[in-house]
Amino acid sequence: MKLSSFLNTLLVKARTRADKENVSLPSVYDILEAYVQPVGKETHFIQFSNVEKLGINPKYKWGFTPLGIYGYQLNPVVFKDFRSHYLKFQEYKLIHLFKWRGPSKTLLRIDPSSYMHPDNFEKCLKLFLTDPWFDKKIDQAKVAARSKQGLAIFARKKYQDYVNLYAKKKSDKDKELKITIESLKEIFDEQTVLETFWDFTKFVSGKPSTWNYFLRKFGINGIIDNGSSLISGDMDRQSVFLTPSFIEIVESFPNPTPTKEWSGLKKRGIKQILIEKLNENGEETKEGWVIKGDLNLSKMKLTKLPTIKFVSGDLNISNNQLTGLEGSPHTVGGGFDCSNNKLTSLKNCPQNVGGDFDCSNNQLISLIEGPQNVGGYVTCFKNLVSRSELEATAPQFFKK
């Protein structure tokens, strides 16, 4: 059935039911709001789609996420973004409402404070490294080299070194396995156990379907992320379900805000929020914005900064999509946080930072163009080169 025919069928059924019962049709928002539950207790989910069926896309290609059914959990935070047209993929013409019916213990709920015990991490890695699939890939010498995007060069090399080390001494598996697990924990400086587990299984699996297989082998059939951006770096709230049989479709609706209308609303919304944040403690001058106090532009999906002349307090531009720091002020009275972006250099970075400076989780290979004066701590974890290599480019901030 063509999408247009499917949409017409949904609308005709709704009108017919309303005419028979002599009632007004509730909006899609009204219907979905009835399924909203508190954060951490979600039971129902929505997916935006141009396909009338809910399922795994057979044409899904390698990316940064495992093969599965994706959606948004219906909680107050997500529902507010839905009504404001801020959700990714909201331009699609259909909304599928579905619920989870699998074992609750296999549904992993995570947030920024989530923690994985090292013992559980080690158990999962043992299952991974002793699986016949892993031995096969060792023989083919292709482990950890299959990702075409996003895998840091130093990480790829370390993964491959540890795989080669494991392959050379297959006869002494227990001893070599222990060495490999201990080594893997050090791949990313200061990364949590959960993040290390996620990245290792992602990159070594090599493709979404294999990653799906191993996550299910570890006892994970679904993941609900409320704010950690673990599933996808550009979406802090999202859900993925790895076993389709544990999903039950409830109903499908025409999307009330599809295609171009949504794109325009989204752009106007972000711009409006940006102006509101700047005006809260700031004043616009010919040279740029002067902020008396703190300025928090985190998680604004910004690709470039407004011109900012000065910030007397903290400036937080983390968790955006910035590739450069053009527009940054020369001086920040408090701390400066540009972590979790796509920065390849610190060009145009503030030169005087009164508090802490954080440039973690970017694509940096040097701190040379960074600030000249920092009043607090400098944090530079999870970049393209190791922390020690970055520290060597700005030794004045890392005196022993």
C-alpha cells in the first residue's frame, strides 16, 4: 500500500468513528499525551517514519548505532520537544506508537550518571573475545579496521595491537585474555566503564547487525537513553530496541507537523531560544555580545557561535556541533567548556579563562592555539590523540 493511501485510510477511519460517536476528534498530541510517563518509567514510544510498518530497516547501513528499531520514549521532556518540533526525523509523515513487552531486566535504562561495574564489563568482554565470531575475524585480520568514519586513529591502532597480541598466543587464551581486557580499559583516558564497553563493542563489531548480536548476547534487548547521548552523539534522548518480537505496535497516526513546515519551525525555534539566552544576562554591541554573568549555550545544536565580546562568568558551549570557535570572546571571567563538539583545533579560543577549561571529546591533536592563561584545571580527555600527547603541547598547564 502506498504511503498516501495508508494515510488516507487512517484519516477516514478516524472521521468515521468520530461521526458515529458524535464527538470531536482528539489531536495526535492529545492521544499521545495520555501515554506520557515520568523519566525512567516510560512504557510507550514513538517513531517517525515514511513507511507504514514498524520494523528494522533492511537497507540500514553502517553508522554509529546498532541495528534495531529506533524511537523516542514518551516522557515529559521528550513530549515537550515533540510539541515544539525539536525532535530529529520529525519531518516524516507518520508516527508509530508502540510499547515494550519484553523482559524488563533486559531493557537497559541509562542517563548521565549511569555506571557499569568493572566485573560486568569484564564478563561481557570475555563473552565477546571467546565467541567463535571473534576467532574468525582474527584469522581474517579485519578486526577493528572496518569502521570508515569516526574511529580515532590512535584508538584503531590500539585495538589492532591488542587483537594481534591476542591472536599470536591463542594457545594460552586465559592469560592472554586477561592482558587484553586490562589493556582495553586504558584505550580512552578517563572514559567511564560503560562508555569503554560501548565503544569497544561498537568498533570491533564492524557493522550494525554484528553489534546487535553481541549486545543481545550480553542480555541487552533494548536501551533507553535519557540524557547521556550514548546511543547517538547528536541525540541525548533516544531509544533502540534490538529484538523486534519484544515490540508491540499500538497505533499509527498522520504526523501533524511533517516535511518543510517542521524544518522551518525547528530553525526559528533554535534561533529564538539563542536570542533569549543572550538577552538574559547580555547586551548586544557593535563588537558583539557582552554577557554580565554566565552564558549556557550547551545542547543547542549550534554549528557556529554568535559573536561574543566578553563573558564575566562561565561560558558553556558544550554538546553542540561546532567545528570551530569563531565568535568566542578573548576573555572569559569564569570557566570555558567547549567539550563534546567536533573541534579539530582551538583556533579563536578565548586566551584568558578565569576558571576551568574543558575541551574533552573533540577531534584535537594539539592545545597550541588554546588559552594562554587558565585560572583552574585544564581537561582534554577523549580526543584524536592520547591525553599525554595533548598535555605535551601545553606543558605549562600540567606541571607534576
